[in-house]
Amino acid sequence: MRKRLPSGPGPDMFASDFKARIQRTANNGHTTTETKVAEPTHDPLMQEIEDELRQEQMKKMWAVYGKYVIGIVVAVVITVAGYQGWQAYDASRKQDATDTLLGAATLAQNGDNAAATDILSKLESDAPSGVAMLAKMRKAGLQAETGDAAAAADLYATVAADTSAPKAFRELATILGAVQSLEANPGSAQSVLDSLAPLRGETDTWRHAAREISAAAALELGNTEMAREFLQANALDGRAPGGVRSRAQELLQALAR
């Protein structure tokens, strides 16, 4: 699932606008054809412009790398979900429901999302609770893939709030729901930060993804310093995978420009 930028003018348009503002400031408001960007000064307006440019650079980096983060998370969902689903319920009923769930996954893989969604919706209400939970997760994933981020966020939220579901799945639903909430409504950034707070600790399983998504939320709020703190936590986490650390370092470099 690719983290797309909020709707509206693209990053290139923003960057062009910022450069124009810099040129106008450097030339006391007079129109110019000069394309050289003025050297940074301590002027408050110039500092504001530099901060905005850094945020746009960070958003571009998130657009490039976010899909890999979420792709890894989804891969974990598929692996863990299959294992947990087979462990949790009575053999005969579990077998039938799991076969149906796998059939829906095959349909989705082959591009028949409508048929897959119909099956998953039935499993939500008819299957044993564990399989129903997995059906909700898969259905939410399909909704996200087809652009219905708001519906996906709502469905992930139901799993996250289900106290009968395993903790690992509730936390994962919180992570995935946070991504879709930002996608559907950038104005939800503060609530996303609040929901991810319990998952950003030093020993939490999903801390690296939680920090990266929190950095994106902080940028939506215009808080570059907060975004930098989340990324630094990943860059300095000796137990983080090498890819997580290197990605955090690249994003920090983008913010520093």
C-alpha cells in the first residue's frame, strides 16, 4: 500500500511556489527572471520557507519509501495470520472457514476484488471469531488497495478495538489503520500520533513502523522537529533492521537540506 501525499497541488508545484517567494524576498518584491535561489539568511520569512521546503522533501521521501514499509507489514500479516488462524479453532469448522478465506485471497490475487470482498464480508459475520478477524484485515487491505482509505481505516479500527483478538493483531491493525487514516484525512494527524504512542516504546514489536508513520503525521502538523525525533529514534536503534536505520538516515538528510 503506497502512502500517497494529501490531495491538492503536487510537491513540484509547492517547491516552485517556495522558490518564487524566495526570489521575491531577495528582490524586494520586484519580478525577476533570475532562477538562482537566495542564500539562507536569518530573516523569519526565509526560515519559514526553508522549513516548508524540508517538509516537502520529507513528504517526497515518504511517498517513495512508505510503500516498502507497509509492504513489509502486510507480508507479516499474511504469514502470522495464517499461523494464528490454524491454531485457534475447532478443526472441522476452522478448516471450512480457512479454505473459504484462502479462496477469497486467491480471487483478490487474480484481480476479482468484488467477489473477494463479498466472500470476506460473509466471513466477517459467519466465520469463527479468529477467521472473521482475519477476514476483516484482508477486506480492509482490499479497500485500501482500491482507494477507499476511509473504509479501510474504519475496519482496521474495529479489529484494533476488539479485546478478544490477539494483542499482536490489534497492534498491527492500529498501525495499518493509522496509515489509512492519514491517507483519508490528513487532519487526523494528531489522533494518529496519539493512537501510535503506546507502540513507539523501546521494546514494542511495531515500534519502527509506528515511528515512521508518526514522523509522517508530525509533518502533516507542520512539526518538523517532532518528525526528526521519531526518525532519529529509528536511526539510533541498534536492534532495528539495517534497512530501517538507513531509511531513517536518508529521511533525516532530506529534512536537513
